[in-house]
Amino acid sequence: MDIDDARARFITLAVACDVLKFGEFELKSGRISPYFFNAGAFNTGEALATLGECYAAALLAAEVAPDMLFGPAYKGIPLVATTAVALAKQGTNLPFAFNRKEAKAHGEGGTVVGAPLRGRVVIVDDVITAGTAIRESVAMIKSAGAEPAAVIIGLDRAERGQGDKSAVQEATEELGLAVTSVIDLHHIIRWLEDTGADRAHLESMQRYRDQYGA
């Protein structure tokens, strides 16, 4: 699957699963957004299988060449697993790990589950809002002696935060990491144009991009 196919399939799947909804939604910032994205609604085996293929296509297109993958708790856990499966089916067999929110005091202990963190690590998550999960992941990876190589997310809202930069741009500058997304705001608008979807939704999205786009 090439990256253009992956983007189209990702958006189509997101709409079908009610992950991506159009309407009026109040965000934490107080903005009224014409769309809402909730990756938690990717909640079937078939959806996760397609999702993994889309993430894998975006990761391969980014040409990062990681040694392993890491998924921040909680939404990053199924995402990193399904991405690893999709990559393995294409001949790239990578180890993966994820973290617990609280350290385990018995058994194997610690906060990291899965393969030991080593080499160049790509972080796999759904979105970047405040960037807290990504910062915590970077700290965890570095403390293990590994190298955070890049971040891949499902959606980049591509809108300004408090300043002129988006959350993704701020995270990229602060952490010095390349952030790749399967889709962003502009891809959603293009998909609405190409599919001839509800004209009102398209116009609302275009106005939102013109007002807040980064």
C-alpha cells in the first residue's frame, strides 16, 4: 500500500468507525471544531488490521529505518502492536514495547512491557495534543540508553496552539524529532473534496483551516 492509498483508507475507515465525525465539537481550548477524532473507536479486529497497514505505509514512506517501535499507554499500545504486525507481513520484523502508567512492583517489575528499549526507537501514537505522552516516552527511551528516532501519529490536526505553531510543530522543535502523521487536516479536506461529501462539512472545514491552520 502506498502512502496515498493509506491516507484514503485511513480516512474512510475513520468515518466508518465513527472515529472521525463532522459537526460542531467544543475542544479543551474552547474552539468550536467542525470535526472530532477519537482513535479509541477503532475497536474491532478488522479495523485494527487496516489501521496497522496504514501506519506501516506512513512509517515506510518516512524512511526512518528504526530498530524497534514503542507505544505510549494507553492508545499507543494497540497501535504499536498492529503496526508491528503489518510491518512483519511486509518483511520488516521489528520488536516493540509499551509502558504501564504505574510501575509494577512484582514479577518482571518496571514500567516497560515487551522488548528491551534499544537502538533507534520510533514512537507510535494516535495524536499529539499537549505532547505529554511523547515527552514521557522520549524520557523513558533515553533513560534506557536508546535513541528516540521519530514519532508517527494517526492525525496531525495542523492547527495553531497558543502561538503560531501547531502542537506537532512545537513537539518537533522542542524534542528535535521528526513527527510523521498518516493524515492531517489538509488530507481530510482533500478527501471531502474528492468524495463529494456533504458540502456544509467541507465548507466548515475550509473555514476552520483558514482561521486556525498552521
